[in-house]
Amino acid sequence: MALSSITLSSFRCFNSLKIDLSPRANFFYGKNGSGKTSILEAIYLVCSGRSFKSSNIESAVMLDKESFHLKAYDNESGFIIEAYKERSKSIQLKLNNKKITISEAAKTFPATIIDNKTFSFTEAAPAFRRKILDRAVFLSDESYSANWFAYFRALKQRNKLLKDRQLASLEPWSEKLASLGETLTDKRKIFFDQTKNEFSNIIKSLNLKAEKIFINDIDVQYDQGWCNSQDLISTLTLERDTDIRRKVTTRGPHKADIKIYIKNVDAKEILSRGEQKLLAIIWLCSQHEVLRSIYGIKPTLLIDDVKSELDIDTFNIYISLLKLIENQVIFSNIEDQINSKIEAELINIKKFHVEQLS
Ligand SMILES: Nc1ncnc2c1ncn2[C@@H]1O[C@H](COP(=O)(O)OP(=O)(O)OP(=O)(O)O)[C@@H](O)[C@H]1O
Ligand SMILES: [Mg+2]
């Protein structure tokens, strides 16, 4: 779903602001401190109940104010979504005036953020890449969330037994964990394979110049978290002594990762910052395309500070990518990099000079 407009009240530096958005590309530009990240944060927050900038949502309440209120509309469905936060109270989310949970909001108005943290995609810990995949599978598969929570509850229980040395009860929990873990992995693998396929389609259609040829050599592999040639129960049985010694379940989908190689070398050893950033953007756009074309889900894609670390050639690749993405995209940059030629190429792009908004 695309947001048609959003109003921000007492949110960070904005006392009161209404923005009408395009269903396709939206570009916010302005100086340091003008409010670009805050606008993207507000859009992400109203869609997900979470901030990508800070774990303490209270910090987003305007200084000297008691609460913030965000209200967004989708003209196509007629849906109104709101986020209200009073200092020292938990955040409240509403859909059409009825209270909803964070996960209901995320399913109704899915959004993905690409910011500085995402740009170190290849360097980040495996948990970061797992989370990116999990969030997409959570949207594409109705039963994934229940399966995910059941797996992690069983893992917690098995780890407790290992820690407390209650080894007599270990086997039934290993079996339960293995069965939930296999299902979880099947679901992740389906989505991963679809993304990988889309990733190579996108790369082909980008017509990259020779200097960006590294992208053609990228090989993305799903590491399920235990040996590929074994089922999970066999691994848990084989690793039983190791797990007892270490007092923790050492193998399983909680150790899964997305491995990125260039000619068999770990990509983080090879790629420059700008190349990593481009890779992260293409990978996340591939996930978005899968969600749209296979599952009929249209998450909004938010990209903060797009141009930092991208040279002009790489930025042009990004623009070509935007032409391929049919979802709503909201991105920001310090300078106005969108000239009239790009504007003519991108249908329905809206440009906002942030300093002139409030
Ligand atoms: N709770 C708050 N109340 C009032 N102002 C705030 C609050 N939180 C942040 N600010 C201010 O809001 C302004 C906008 O910050 P924001 O991070 O959105 O800027 P930006 O345009 O993304 O800048 P940059 O280009 O440096 O990334 C900053 O001046 C910041 O100090
Ligand atoms: Mg910023």
C-alpha cells in the first residue's frame, strides 16, 4: 500500500507539517539538520510502530512538548493509520480509529528502511542479514510469524535444559526444535531463492558498465545454520556433546546467514563502502520486487541519505533501479541531485525541498 499523505505534529523539529506523497518516487532534499531523516522516520514509525533512528521513541517527541502525533492516509483503500506517543507512555497505533498492534500495522502498511546501518550489509553480523530476510518472509507467509516464535520458544527451552543440566528432557525438545527449524528454513529458502532470482534479473536489466562489473561476480548463498547435507535432528544428535559442553544449541536456523562471495572470497573483504551500499540497495529492491510480483504486497521503500558514498555513475545505476521499482519509494539526500532529465525519466516523481516545507 502506498501512503498518499502524512501529517506530523510535535515530531522532532516539526511542529506541524503535512506532506502529500506520490505513489511512486518521492525525493526529500535539504541541508544538514533540515529534517530529512525525521520525515523518513515519521513515515516508518507510523507504518511499523518502530523508529529506525532510535530505540527510545520518546526522543522523537519535540523538545518542550508532551506528545507527538502522526497520521497517514492511503487514498486508494481509504485507510487512516495513526501513531500517538505521550512521554513515558507506550506508543499507540490505530487503523481507522481502532487500536492495532505493531505487527498488524507492519502487515497493513509494510515499509523497509535502508539507512547507514543497512549500507554495511556485508560487514554486519549475520543476525542483521537474517532479520532483513525474516521481515520479508513474515510479510509473504501468513504462518511464518507463529512458526518463528514457536522455534525461538523451543530454542530458549532447550538452551535452559542445557544450562541447568536437565539432560533427561533434552531429546523431546531437540525433536520439537528440529521439526520447527526445518519448516522455518523451508520458508526462508523459498523466499531467498525467489530473491536471488530477482537479483540476477535486476542486474541483467541494469546494463552495468565495465567498472561496475563486480556486481556480475557476486554470488549470494543461503547458509541454513547447519550442515546442508544433514537434516536438523541428525545435526542436533551429532552435536549433542558440544551443546552440553557449551551449554547452548550451537547449530540451527538461529545461526543462519546470507553469505556473499566474489569469486569465492567473502565480499566484505573485497567490496568498497560504495559498492557495499549499492549491493545492499539492489538486494533489498530485489526482495521488494519479489513481494510485489509474487505475493502482491507493495511495501514502501525508504532510503535515507542515498547519495552519500555513491559516485555519479553508481547514483545513475540507482536511478535506473528506481525506474524498475513499481512500489512507493521515499528517499533523501543533502543536495538536489534529481535534475530535469532524471525527473522526466521517473514517472510521477515528487521533489520536496525540506527547508521550505515547514
Ligand atoms: N525531539 C526533538 N525536538 C526538537 N528537535 C529535534 C528533536 N530531535 C531532533 N531534532 C532536531 O531536528 C533536526 C532535524 O534532524 P534530522 O536528523 O531529521 O536532519 P537531517 O535533515 O536528516 O540532517 P542530516 O543531513 O545531517 O542527516 C535537527 O536539527 C535535530 O537536532
Ligand atoms: Mg539525516
